[in-house]
Amino acid sequence: MIRQHEVGESGRRPRKTKIVCTIGPATASFDAIRRLAEMGMNVARLNMSHGTQEWHGGVINRIKRYNKKNAGSVAILLDTRGAEIRSGDLKHDLVLRVGDNLTLTTRRQAELEPGCVEVSHDGFADEVAPGDIILVDGGMLRLKVVEVDRTEVRCQSLDEGVLGSRRHLNIRGKSAALPAITEQDWDDIDFGIGQRIDFIALSFVRAAEPIIELQRYLKDRKVAVDVMAKIESAASIPKLDSIIAAADGIMIARGDLGAELPYEEVPLLQDEIVGKCRRTAKPVLVATHMLESMIVNPTPTRAEVTDITYAVQQGADAIMLSGETATGRYPFKAMEVMDAVARRIERHQEWQGINQASGRYCEPKWSEKKGERARAPEPRIRSKVEISRSAAILGNNLEAAATLVITRRGLMAALLSNCRPASPILAFTNTTSVRRSLGIYWGVHAFIVKLSSDPEVSIQRAVEQMLRKGIIRQGQRVIVLSDILAGGQFVETVQVRVI
């Protein structure tokens, strides 16, 4: 059975921009996961900052049960909590008015005097100076640093608001000196490996080294998991190029990014990061605050609709729902809105001929700068890049119904996705994990097929599967991206076929 969001269902056009949904208490049941998947969820995000491993394990089991029962391909992304600064536990929420005094302390004692709140980072007092602005939960409450001593940071509230337990704290314009991957992160990563997840999002990435360290760890464990670097720290901006070069993908976590940097810079950085990812053939995910108001309201603001539109127009591979689906009152309405907006904007772009393959982003540039991991392509990879670009442009010129890609590791489908062809990319692989990992790439719809040592047999099996499902029809023209046997050797080819 073809799901509603997949190619060919009731004549509905496939959505090319992928959607990531954070699973939380509002959507953790099997029925909720099934409903989100049928509405178009491509990737389920597990936020390790909340919930126990046992709780997340239950969610993973339900996602896997859905995939098995429905021949689904919902991928699983484990988002590490990272090293962050949080306020301590309070017996009662602290109500603040403008001008009220508050002391943040690194003292560890059971009882603190009134107006004094513990912070989790032992070096917090060394990180701030008088005049600094501390943001609570990304700016819901602002505190101005007035005085600092060895353990105490005395502040004055700039806003009316409520400080609750374990609230996230940022220092505007600064990144605290925290470990790149904490012991808790490593424990959660091992948990994810054991659960056979598909992606790991590494939080608060400030340099390429932790990404490479994690990739080596996964390789040593013989685990094929992609590492996505979360850009959410001011310290990451000067090292963007090396971070993108090292990572398997990028998540633009705009909430924390906007807390550490001036908010007017965030849209410009988003545009820059998406462009750099496109130029290096790395999938990029735009996250946080996309439909924030729908956590409590049944309809979005028009500004939020415009925000989704902007991400789709930029060519982001995926867009993400956070609290909207994790704890919100209207998780399915939020999913419906995001799906509807993405589809509408994609139709408009197709009508205008925007984002279609022109060669602009079809030639990935690998960094060879000193201090960065060398990514200069081998001749074999270079040929795949050129073939993918040719397939995309050829498909557009001939108005092909689809491009069929036979791929074992997913590379050819990923390269073709980066070229943004007008027609759907139908990727065929013999591995369920590769199928799921392709769920984050723009325009790719992946299927399982038994691959043969004879490439022509594999192509015929793929075509027969598409005909059975009604995804393509007799008489339609398709592009086929595959290798063929020629003179006893496998040769990569682009073919035009009429079904």
C-alpha cells in the first residue's frame, strides 16, 4: 500500500522537501506515530534532552513496528543533549519583575537563600562579565549581569517573567567553554547504536574535530550512521566551512543560534548555511520555531507560514517540527500545515522553473584548506557527480515522469537530489537502512528491490514495482541512472527509456 505522501497516491504530487517530527508525550503512541507517518513524516527525531533511554526505546520500537507492518521507511534521528547550561531545580517557580535582583550561583548546597538559583556549569562565573545579557530559554526572559565574583553572578531582570526549574541559559554573543561530547552523550550514542538508529545530531558543535571523532567511533563499531552537526553556537560560525566539510549533514538549530547571536543575523546565517550545504552536497535541515505558536494554537501565524516558505525556497532538504509535535496541543494540525505549505511553495517554484537542475549546485566542492579534512573527490566520485548532473538536466529537458536510480549505498540518489531535478527521484536499494537514510534528502523516494548481479534485471524489477504501485504508467518517459555490464565491466550510465 502506498502512503498518502508517497509518489502516485490518488494522483497527489509527492512533496520534495522532507519533514522531521520530534516525538514526545503528545505523539509517542503507536497510533500517533502511524498518523504522522501517513501524513508525511519522513524522519522521527528523539530529543535526548528529555525523557529516559527506556522511554525513547519504547518509541523506537513503535516506529520499527510501524515500518515493518506498513512497509514504511520512517528514519530515526537521535539528537544528543550536548553540554548546556541550565538553571537548578526550584521548589516553586520564581516570578520576576523588571529590575528585580537574582543571583546565579555555582555553589552546590541543598538550600540556597531567597533570590539565589543554582546553575549547572561550574565555570559559569568565569564565562560572564558585568554588562553581559543572559537569555533564559532563548530570550523568554533576559537577565543583565551586574556583578561577578568567584561563584556568584548577580543579575538584574530586564523583563517580567517566570524562571522555572532547569531552564536553558545562554550568554548573548558568547559560547561557554563546555565539552564537545559529554559522558551522557556517549552513553546516549551507545544506546542509539544498539537501537540501530539512522542519524545522530551532535549538539553545540563548535569545530570539526568532535564530528570526526564520532565518525571514527562509529566506523570502529562498524555502524553506518550519519552524523549531523547542529549549528547553534556563536563559536561555530567562524568554522562553518570545516564543520560542513566534516559532517554528513547539517541542522540549523535557530533557537539557540538566535540566543547567542543578534536575532537579525539568523536569517542571513540560515541563507549562508543552506547555500554552503548545497554547494558541498550535504543535506541541510532547518529547525526550531517554525510553527511555535501551534504548540498552543490550532492555526499558525502568517509569519510562520512565511518562515516555512523561505526555507523551502532556499532549497533546504528538510524542515523540522519540535515542540509542535512533541508536547503541543495540535501536533497533527501542525504537521498538516507544514505539509500543505511546503507542497504549495514547491508547486509555485515548479511553475516558475525555480530550483530545477541548471548545474549551479550540481558540482559539489570539497574543501582542501589546511586544517580541514580533505574531501577532494576521487575520479570515480567525480564521474558520479557529472553523471548525476547530466541525468537531472536531461530529465528536465525531456520532462521525464521520474528518474530511477539503482543504488546500493545511496550515493547516486544523494548526488542527484543535490541537483534538484523537476521530476521525482525514485531510488531502489536492497538495504532497509539505506532506504531510511535517504528519507532526509530532498525529492528522493526510496524503495526496496532485490538487486541482481545483472544491472538490467535490477532495472526491470524496479520498473515492474513502480508499474504495480501505479507510480509510473506505460508510455511514460523516465530517466534511468544505473550501471550496466559492458565488455565484462560495470559502466555507469544515464538512459532514457519509454515504459
